Amino acid sequence: VHMDDAVLSLEEALKNKTFLVKSYQRGYRWTSMQVDALLQDIADFAKSGKEHESYFLQPVIVKSMTDAATSESWELIDGQQRLTTIFLMDAALCRALNRSSALSFKLRYENREKSGEFLRRLAREPEWTESAEGQREAGKNPDFHYMARACRSVTAFFREHAPDEALYEAFSRRVRVLWYDVTDEEGSAEQRFARLNMGRIPLTGAELCRALLISRAGRE
């Protein structure tokens, strides 16, 4: 798969990669309502039986970390909220189905290392969020609070809607993202993040045309 700009399945986009969320970004802030909406959308899509169709997430915007030892390390410019939620979903599905992950990706948070440790613990031990210790930890900073709430939402959803391999296949192979690699483009990642998320400044014409052309190519 040509990775510069492509419509990729979660497995193609994420497998064996490490994503770094740099310090200019805010922390994880998805609400239970946003997590539940994504869970329900993907579950409904999987149950639709439309095996040749795809469910599309918002773009994942990345920049290769050229100083890293492997080309599979990426700065995650846009997509932190979705990928953090997908990380928890993947862990819950693999645990329920007693299977290994088809994604096996990692998330790191610059200057927020404890957030990464907390997220990994939630993935390993979701029941910990209900313990007195887990609740104390979740109250220590906003990242922990929102991650713990997301974990509880994911756990509750799959407790009520028992997953099967068909759901996991749809999740890993037919949920797709627009992979948008800006490594060779001018401007810093921080400037691009600000344009996308903070200033409400429209994307450039080149960026808009690229998204349109890639989406059209994916449909054809």
C-alpha cells in the first residue's frame, strides 16, 4: 500500500506502529457520549452485513519521525482522540474474544508519560477503574479522568453487546481512515495542528483538493 496519502483499514494504518502525541496538543477529552457513538456506529456497521462496504473515520494526520530508529514511528498531528479510543476498543475486543490484536499499535504522550502508562493499565485491567485505587488515580488529572470514563464505556458496551469475530473483522479491516502523511510538506506540525483544531482557519486549497481526490479514488 502506498502510504503517503491513502484510504487504509485500521489494520493497515496502525499495525506495529508507534504514535507520539506532542506537548502542543491538549490531552484526551472525549466524553462518554462520543465514545458510545463511535462504538454504536461500528457495531451497527458490522451487523449490517454489507461486506464490501466500509465505515470511514476522520483523517489521521501524521509526520514521520526521521530521528527515530524505525520508519514505523510517527508524530500524530490529528487523530489523538480517535486513536486513544480505538486503542481501548481493540484491547476490550481482544480480551472478550481471547485473541491477539490485529492492530498492535502504541501511543506515547510527550511530557505526559504517566498518561501512556495509565492508558496501558486500563487496557490490561479495565476492572481496575472500579477499584478505590483506580478511582483515586483517575481523579489526579483530566487525562486519567477521561481515559477511565472511556474505558468504562467500552467495557459496558461490550458487556451488553457481546462481540464476535465478525465484529472484529469489520473493526480491523473495514473501518477505514484517510492516512494523511505531511512529512514532506512545508510548515511545522504545530502550525498545522493549530490550523486544524484551534484557529478555525480553513485548510488550504491544496489540502482540500487532496482530500477530495483521495476520497473519490477510494470510491472508484
